[in-house]
Amino acid sequence: MALQELYIKNMVCDRCIWVVRTELERLGYSVTQVELGRVLLEESSADLTTITAMLERHGFALLTDKTTRVVNQVKTLIIELIQSGHIAGLRTTLSDYLADHVGLDYAHLSHLFSTTENLTIEKFWILQRVERAKELLSYNEIPISDIAKRLGYSSVAYLTNQFKQVTGLTPAAYRNQHTTDRNPLDWI
């Protein structure tokens, strides 16, 4: 049985996985595996026009060129790492983590990412961590010190500095203003 691998842009959460799986099955495809940014179908000759239209209706996009797929894979790895809360337990640098998981030299990854996104991997990493911090702050259930630890910051001061550079507010001020100015993860 030949499998077909599809790469999909804008998958950022478990709900995205559910939507893609459900819609592909509704179209009659046998879905072997769905993970953020990637789908395996049992069919080797899927109708990409129909799949593309379905994905676009739900805010996703089918990735067809290798550079875009690699950049999306980097984004997905960063989002998964931040959302999972495993940053604090990471025993390597972000650059080594990404290079190991993508299977390409970090300098090459960095160049592809910057050229495609007009944003460095490091800036994307910071923006994603700040968005996650905004989410956790909005729940008003976790102390800022715990948020800093969960997001892999070495101190509250470091989180506060990056947070203020991005938002113009300290985490405490953000929490106190009860704002909901968060950005969807696929907009970053």
C-alpha cells in the first residue's frame, strides 16, 4: 500500500488536527496519521484540488514546495514545544533541537526561514513565547514566576523584558488590564 504525505500550513492545535482528519475522512480518504502540519493518507493519488479547496475553507493551506514545507516544520516544532510546556526540560539549544528534528543544518534552516518569513527563527520563537504568556496571563490562575519557568525563561525579569519589548506592557500590567489582544498563532 502506497502512502501519500501531505504538508499543511496553519495547523497549530489539536482542534486543527481534528478538523483536518474529520474533513479528509468526510471526503472519503483513509487517514493513517495526522499531526501538526502533516497528514498521511493511504491513497497514493489523492485529488489535491479537492483537498486544497477543503483546506482553504478551513483556513489551512496545502504546502507543495520543499522550502515552504521546511519553514512550516520549523514553525510547527516551535509551537509544539511551547504549547507542550516541555521547554523547561529541553536539554539542548533551540538551534540544535530544530536541526535534529528537521534533519538540516541550523544555518541553512535559519537562512530559509528568514528569507521566506522576513523574520528570524529567534524572533518567531520570542513572539510565540509571548503569545503563550499572554494566554496564560489571561487565565489569571498561574503566578508570573511559574509562567516564566514553564516558558523556559531563566528569570521573571527576562520574561518581563521580552514581554515588554513585544507588547509595551509588563506581564503584570497586561494581566491587570484584562485585555484580549492576543494574536492567533498562525498569524505570527
